[in-house]
Amino acid sequence: MSTPKHCPGFENFKNLQSFTCKCPKCDESKEIFSDEFEKIHKCSKCGEEIDFTSCTYEAG
């Protein structure tokens, strides 16, 4: 048996992209990953729903 070179499940997540979205109400930033676009996200500061059209790609 060989020792893995990275965490189990790494292959499922290695192509994820990170996006920064701004709350339309209070302008708070929230990081959302590309596999989370189907979920509803709310601002952690004011509770407003995040609009994905306000997201920008974060090159890592």
C-alpha cells in the first residue's frame, strides 16, 4: 500500500474556482466556490440574498 500524496477526496475539489460576491444591500464580501452556485447564499452581515451576477472570479 502506498501513502497518498494529498487528502482523500482531493480529486473531487481540485478544479474548484473561488468567486467573491458583494451583498447588494450592505456591500459585504462573501467567498463562494463554483460547486455552490445551486445553493441560496445569504449575507452573513445583513441576511440579504446574494445575487450571483455580482460575483467576480478570484485567481488563486
